[in-house]
Amino acid sequence: MKAKYLLGLALVLAPLAGMPQVNDPQLQEAYRQMRAMGPVLNPQVINGTGALYAEIHKSTDKGNLNVAKDLHYGPDDKQVMDVYTPQGGGVSRPAVVFIHGGGLTGGDKDNALSDLMNANIAQYFGRHGMVGINATYRLVPNIEYPQGAQDMQAIVKWIRDNAVEYGINPRQIFFLCSSAGCTHTSALLYNTQVMYEGDPDIAGAIMLSGAYQADNRDYFGSNAEVREARSTYALAENYSGPRVPVFLMSAEHDPSGIEQGTARLYAQLCEKYNDCPRFAQARDHNHISINQHINSADDRYTSMMLEFIHKVIAEAEME
């Protein structure tokens, strides 16, 4: 069985070998520096990659978008979001919500290194005719399981309640998460305790270098068996509700544990549904740049994200 799914991953990755190369000198230099940093995650990688993309995003296209900042979806100071809407009303658009990483204990919609980052994701999808949303959420030690996932559901509720005002199609809400943001997003997908009437209420999820284990004792609890039952793997195994399409992505220079965790979830979903989710490995990128590169001249993987969204919408409309 393991060999079958490893072969499946190899077949998914094989076409990427023929992908067009990025010729932008600034991006090529960024890739060179990230390759030298290696497949690790530490302050040097976080700050070094952030500095590279803070410079890159100074010249990227920000689009002609309406921006509403610091909108509250809950009473806590961290329960806020920014909404980027294309010009022109009277259109019901898909929404793409970015959920940042930070190990459950850090991170914010406003990147500490540059206000150009995290905003880059909402800007990208706004430029492509969607409503881009950049959200933050409550952090450990101020919350415990499953309050992070409940924040995700509160975001969905806010979008549904305000869909008309911001021109959003409430049946076309997509989450795009990174690292620990995928911990909460996956609980939204597979944990019926945090769903409205047992339905995840989103159309799809794009999950970048996700953290799917339940290691944080302050959030998941001190009991090892309880933590394991709260992991994405256990939740997905036991879930029997409506299936939400997912696009799993890892980075070439991700730490091996992240790569293995993504492969494990991919294999598990293949077996569960007898139908594998979409998967790609982002060549040249690391755990940080996999989301920070969005809206740059490197559209190899953002084009895949757009295609995934459009395909999910088209298939839903055919049902």
C-alpha cells in the first residue's frame, strides 16, 4: 500500500520536471539564496526569506482594489480580517481567505517584516476577479482546542453574513492556509464539532506546507492519546460528512517532517475516498516562500491554484 502511494506521488511530481523556468533575475537570486538555506525552518530562514520577498513585493502589481482593513469577525483583538475587493459592484465573486502560519503561537495578518506580505495573497486573488481576504486568529496560550478552528468557522459565518455587501458568492468560499494555519483549517474540514450543522461550509481548501500533527500540548492537551485523536489524520479518518475538495502543496525546501506529513495526508485521503486529492511540490521554494511568492512574477503554482478554484466551481455548477 505504501509503495502504491509513493508511486502516485512520483507520478504527480513527474510532469513538474518539464515546467517553464522563471527567468526574472531577482527571483533567480532569491531561489539561489533559499537553496543555500537548506530544508530547515529557523529564524534565519524565516527572516532571510522574508527580507527577500519584502524587496520583491515592492514592485509587484497590487491591483486596483478596494481595501477594508481590520474588520472584526469576533470580539477578540485577533479576530480581524482585511478584505480586498475588485472595483465594480453588482458581481457575486468567489472569496479566498488566507490563514497564516506561526506554530499556533505567533503570526498575524500583518507580517512583522513587511506590510507588503500576507497582503500579497489577497491582492493576487483580488487582481484575478475574486475577493481576497487576509485573516488572523487567536493564539496559544490564550486559547485551547478547538477554539482555533472555531475562529475559522466564525470567519465563514462573517463572510456569509456580509456576502452581499462585499460581493461574495457564499457558495464559493475557499480557504488558503499555510503551515499552522492548516491545523485550524483542516479541523474546519474534518471536525464536526466546529461546523455549522455538520457542514464545513466552504467550497475548497488550498493547503500549503501544512502542519497536520497535534504536537502543541498547550493547545491540544497533555494527554498523548487525546492529542493523536485531535490530529488532522485522526479527524480525517473518522469524518463522514460532505467531502470538500483540497489541493495539498509542499515546498522543495520544506523540512522533511512537513513533506512527510503532507505525503501522509495525501495517502490517507487517497485511500479514504479511493480518489486522490490534487498535489504539487513547489520547486525552488521553502516553508516561507511557498506563500510569500504569491503575486510575484513566478506564476507556476499560483496558476495551479486558480485552475483548482475554477475547476471546483465549474464542477459544483454542473451538479
